[in-house]
Amino acid sequence: MPVPIVPCAEVAQAPADAGAAPLDAARILGVDEPLAATFDVGVWVPRLTGTARVGAGGASFNLDDDLAVQGSAPGVAGEFAVTAGRWRFGGLGFAVEESGSQAATAAGTFGTTAIAVGDSISGSYSAWMAGGEAGYVLWRPFADEPWPWSDSGDNRTQAESMLGRNGRPLADLQVYALGGGFVLGYEQSVTNQTAGGTSTFERTVGGAYGGAGADLRMGMDGRVPLVQDLRLYVNAGFGFGWPDADSVWMIRVGFAAMLDEHVGVEFGYRLFDFDLRDGPSQVDAGIRGLFGAVSVRF
């Protein structure tokens, strides 16, 4: 019985792995990418640190030891971003509060409230922030155009190889500059339950910051059950506020595992440091702690 002859063109077109999804050769990392959006909303469990000196002649109290707010209480935090080409536009914010009571460990005055060692005091603080942010990708080494001044196709071979069989990037590192503006509200109160008296420090300020970040996404290409890809990121910013606000620092780092194309889980760390003034009063504080969230992409 004669053996059928298969034309060479048909042999070339036969897939090497019949079980694999065909690679769409028209897709190239960094070329004609659609708009994308990410949303990360979750629970932040920060701790308040720093010092507070309130009122003329007020004592400098340690926020994490002396004013009954040394505990960690869950708050909410989140951010979103829309990506278009090399640009990112989005927003971020948080709301946290904590209260407690203790025997005073330091003596002095907070505002008009006198405190002696051993007095029974209660304290509370609350903080919220809302801001907008823009970023621009300066370096994307695995994409078709690694630098803003690169020409189309400068890195074409590698960009084509960076897409897995499922059409998701096997590796995509983006390093970017970022900047934004924010509004911060902060309030702290202390009551001396032994001698009487309550005093409060409260400020709402606006500010601007600049910084940089890096975002690394690694596709599992179907090799790990229930995980489509992994994301590691770090963002840092420094700026100033007004009125009567000195430096502001913020750091966001995290790790996300996407369980399918659109939904994942995220764990990370958030830090927001600020220095607020009001006449002779000053609160130089930091809010920092672990963050867990649901990550959604479209």
C-alpha cells in the first residue's frame, strides 16, 4: 500500500505540541497593547510611630508608647491604575484609626492637658489620605521598545519570545517615574481620666510628591495550578505638604498571585510618614504595617 506524501508546507504548519494553545505570532510584548486597569482593595493593619509635641511648652511624647495608641488596628487601603502605553494614571488612599487606654509612662502636657506618670489616660488617633498619581515607564527591557527613545522593533526578537503559550507575558519588568498629589487628614486626642482634661491635635493638609517604582510580572504559562502569573512591585515617593506640613514619605511593596486572568490575592507592606505643624505643635509620625488585598485586572 503506497505511503501518502505530505507536502512540506503542511509539515511546517503542524504544531509541535498538539495539546498547547497556538501562539498568536501577531502579539508582541509592548506593541498595540489595549488599555488595562488594575484595582487593589484590602485591609491595612498599621502601627503608629513617631513623636507628638502639642501646645506651647508641650512635652515630646512617643506615639507608640506614651499616648495609649500603640496597638495595631485594621483599616482600609486601596489603589487603582489605568495603563495606556507607557503612561499610568490612578489613585490611592487609606483610612485608619485606633484608640486605647493605659497608665501614663511619661509626664508632661499634651495641649492643655497635664499628665503625671501613673495617671490613667485614654487616647485615639485617626488618619485618612486620598490622592492621584501618574507614572511614566522609563525602561521595559523585555518589550519591543525598551526605552522611550527606542524605535519599533529594536527588541523584536526578545519581545516575541516573552509571550507564553497562553498569550500572557513570561516576564515583563517595568521601571517608571511617578508623581502625584494628595490630601491628608490627621487627628489625635488624649484624655486624662485621673486628673481630668482632654486635648486634641487636628490638621488637614495637601501635598505633592515624586518618586519611582518597579513592577515585575512573571507568567506561569500553565505550569502552576491555580496561578496564572505573579507580580512583585515596589513604589517609593517623597514630597511636601501645605500648610504647615514638612516632609512626606510613602513606600508600597507587595506580591500578588493572579488566580485567573482577572482576580488574584495580594500581600504587602505600606508606609506613610508625615511631619505636621500647627504653631508650636508638631506631630512627626509614621503609619506602617502589613497589607492584604484582592487584586482585580481588566
